[in-house]
Amino acid sequence: MRIITDKKDRFGNFPIWFNSHNLRDINDYLQSRYDGFKFAIIIDASKGECAPLEKPLPVYFLDEIAEEAAEWAGKKLVDKNL
């Protein structure tokens, strides 16, 4: 499985790119190297039908896209440390 970590997506984020759609392999890789982090795979079905997954497949650190996801849901993130 080929993995790319230094490629930007179209939004300027640096996801981990996997040249595989095998979720077991992706999970095993992430757990062995990033245990304790949360990740997200974005599947955009907003156009009425789900397009085929990109290849390579971008997997995001959840904290990198949390604000974007909250904005899309019409919510605001709150800093719990305040």
C-alpha cells in the first residue's frame, strides 16, 4: 500500500493519502503510527449520488477538519478550555 504524507488537498490541508480503499489496511497503518488520534474519511454524497472514492484516498486528522465540519452542520466550535 502506497502512502503519501506531504501532498496538499484542494483546500490546503495535508491529509494522509492511501493508494488503497481497504479500510482494514488503513486502520492498521493508522493505529500502528498514530495511536490516540482520530481520523476522518470524507464521502461527499451531496450531489444526489455518491461518486467513486478518490484514489489515492485522503484520510484527515479529525482536528484539522473539525471547524469545516461544524460550519457545514451550521454549528460553531466551542473552546472547552475557556
